[in-house]
Amino acid sequence: MSHDLHQEFFDKLAREWDLMFTAGDLEFLSHIVDGLNVKEGMDILDLGCGTGVLFDLLRRKTGLSGSVTGVDFSIEMAQTAHRNFPFPNVNVVDADAVTLPFTDSSFDMAVAFAAFPHFSDQQKALNETHRVLKPSAKFYIIHLASSTELVETHQDIGGAVKNDEIPTETKLKHMFENSMFTDISIRDHTGLYLASATNTK
């Protein structure tokens, strides 16, 4: 999978990205975020943040004593997110999930919404997430589609994302375990993919 082609693909999508989510999608996302146990004062990492679709939902829960840090390898996505959410508790970094520019044990939680299939090396991304998360912190992979629906969508779109997919349940569990995550849960059905795991050090 070519990294540059992916960056170019998402750079071009940046302006229209927010239009892809309906009011119903955002309401469902709000419901999902309500179930993530985000607490005031938490520092949260949003991997592949895009234009910051989750930012408002997360930053309202962390409050000013916490923060949301978005990371995206698409400079256009990152810049759009930065413009959309000029809040003191929101940071946006143009970086790649496989080489995160943060110190060890920096974050209380990590989320990857509509992003994990597009990471250039998913195992490395999990290793890096493990590194920057604090002990016992949770990592969530979220999609508003099942793994099967995602494969079909990406094949229909074609181009850079044609072969982007979420690993099978068995493979993802092994990948989580290889990156020192435990307590792995995977929900995969029509309209929702939600994986969670707990970080160990």
C-alpha cells in the first residue's frame, strides 16, 4: 500500500469529508462516545483524526483540564481540523500513526475513528499506540460499518483505498496481544465496528 497515494487521496477528500456524515451518524457517534467512559481531565489521542469529527464530542467531556490531540498524515485533513476547532484543549499534529511524535505514556485514552484500515502498518501503529498510552489506558477502533461493509465500500471507491481493511477478528486479537494489549473486545455487525483493548506496560 503506497503511503504517498494515501496521503494524496485524503488530502483531496479533506474539504468534503464532513459532508459524508449525516446528522444520524453524528448522533450515533455521540452515543458511542458516551459509552467510552471519557472523564474530565483525560488527555485523549485521536489517531487518523481527519477533519476532527470526534473533537467536539471528546473535548466537552475532557473539559479544559484535559485535552484532545488529533493526528493525521494528511496535511489537508490536519489543517482543516485545526481550523475547525480552535480551542485551547484541542491540538492537531500532522503525523503518522506508525511514528507518533509523543513521549511514552502521554495519553489516558486513544481512539481511531474511520481510520485504522488506512494505516500503512497496522501492527506498528498498535505498537506506537501502546508506547504513548499510559498503563491501563483503553484504545478504541470505531467505524459506522461492519468489517464486511468496509471492504465493500473501499473496493467500490477503488484507487488508493481499494485494499484497505480491518484484520479478521482472530488476527486483530493477535496484533493487539503482540502490542501488549489485553481485555480485547470486538463488536462487528451491520452499521457498527467497535474494538476495544486495554494497554499494559
